[in-house]
Amino acid sequence: MPTRDRTRTSDPSVLDRTPRAEPLGESEAFIEFNEHLSRVAKVDRPVLIVGERGTGKELAVHRLHYLSARWQGPLVALNCAALSPSVLESELFGHEAGAFTGAMRRRQGRFEAAEGGTLFLDEIGLIPMQVQEKILRVVEYREFERVGGSDPVRVDVRIVGATNANLPAMAREGRFKADLLDRLTFEVLYLPPLRRRPEDILLLARHFLTRMAMELGREPPELSARAEQQLEAHAWPGNIRELKNAVERAVYRCPGRAIKEIDFDPFGRVEWGGASAPAAGPAPGPAAVPAHGGADAPPAAAVPSFAPGGGESLTDALRRFELNALREALEAARYHQGEAAKRLGLTYHQFRGLFRKYKDEFPQ
């Protein structure tokens, strides 16, 4: 068996070996999640963490790793989004010298870097099918071949995946290997969104407030009653990441001892094409179904105005119409893209094409 190169100690994919701060929360949903995580951490099997964007999936992976018997081994991460199949394959399995143009020497992949520890695959639902085949072999036989190589490389790695995609539905549609899904889901942990744990909002807000004040070298300001009310009433489509950004921005902008209100929209003062951006607000509830739609018709997002006005070109009007329809469908579906696609009468692939067209308009 070839000797593995273990010299890449500066690899940024190898996450900090110092355990991160404990996730915070006192809600029943959060406590139940942590108890579930603590139980499965001690069982050396693959785990899938499902949760919306910004819920803290990576922090949960850190906790799972350091509660496991592999805590002294490396914790290696790879975000599988937006990587072509060939690049992703090389990132995961490494390559031999001369495997392709520019491959001047052997390169270790993430599986080898995670030897004896945990490999965290974020956005696992976006892994192409041909790469899924190779991952399935690693899970089943604990070995693989580097790109351009023929010698088997054996590894001892625990895989933890994370996604917000509906993998069972993708498996039924043939877009995710059912065999791989079975092997990656010894246990599935559902990380609840912030709107499901409202008791934690002010607790987290004060935590981020204090940390930001320390970073700025000043006394932590207080949250006014209005600021607290705003925080508790907001829909938080971006979850904890959005809360952190909103609170830190409020501390940074606060000139006195108290934060009087929270600005949820950092683009609020930006003018797009001569018109002020609309102010952000709580996500609306599902729109009513038109009477003529029938009892079985899917709930539809409110249809925005399309007609050009104020000297607006047809192209600009179409862009505004598509963007508004996309935004309203996502908000009504609480940012579940499959549900938003149904509301717009699109297939999931059609919706993804529309979303990619305007992805820069949405917070990540």
C-alpha cells in the first residue's frame, strides 16, 4: 500500500483543532437537538445534518467531532457547492503527478487529510452522480484510487454530511444515489431554524452584542424595548447568521449606550436604477389561493406588477417582475426552494435556473 503524504499541515481544509465555542440556546427544540447530537457522536457511523442556511451546521459538526472518539484526529471540511465534477473528485481523492495538465506532483485529497478523524461534506446534495459513485466505494470498502492512479488507498474516516436539500426526494428522482443515501444516514440530525426556537433569539443577540462590543473595545450597549421587540418579531430567513450580522451592525452603528432599533436591511440606503430599495420586513404568510384555483390548487405567491412605468425599459420591467415573484415565492415558502418552485408553477430545475440568475440579490 502506498505511503500517504501527511505533510500538508497548512491545508486550509483542516479545520482549527481547538474546539469552537459551545452553541447557545435554551429552547426545547435546541436542547433536544444537542441531546440527539451527543448520543450519536459516540457511535462511529456516518451522520447527516439537515438544516436551513445560517443555522450553524458547521458549529454542530465541530461539537459532534469533539464529542466522538475521533476528537484527537483531524476535522477536515469541503463545501461541495459550485465545484465541477473533475475538481471535486480531485479535491476529495487527490491526484497523481501527470493526472491532468498542471498536475506536477502528487496531491493529497480531503479523504487522506482526514485519516483517523472526521470529513465534513457541506452541501452534500450538490455532489455530481459520478463522484457519488466513488464516495460510495469509500463508505463500503474504505478505499479509493487517486485521480490518475491505480493503487488503492485505504482510509479510516467518519463522514458527516450537511444539506438543506430534500435528499430522499432527489433519490426518488434519480438525482442522488439511493445506496449512498442509505449509507450516509445512520442517523439524521435536524437543526431547527431560528423561528422554531424563539426563546433563543434574545439570548443569542446579547451574546453577539457583547462579543462585538469587546472587538470594538467599548462597553456593550443595551437593547431597547423596541429593539428587542423587532428582534423577536423578525422572520429570520437567514437564521443565526442573519441575527449575528444584524446585531453586530447595530452595535457598530450605535452612537450611545442603547440600541434603539435594528436595521435588518444593509441595502436599505442603496438606490437600484434610480429607485430606492424596498425596506425589509417580516416574511409574509402564505398568500391566499384564488377562488378559481380549486381546492387542490397549490398556494401561489402574490403576483407582482409587471407593467413598465416611469420610463422603465421592458428589460428592466421583466427583471423587476421576475425578481419580485422569486422573492415573494421564497418568503411565502419560508425559503424552501422546492415549495417556492411549486408556488411559481415551475419545476425544481426551472426554479434553480431562475434563482441562479438573481442569486446575488439574496443574502447568503
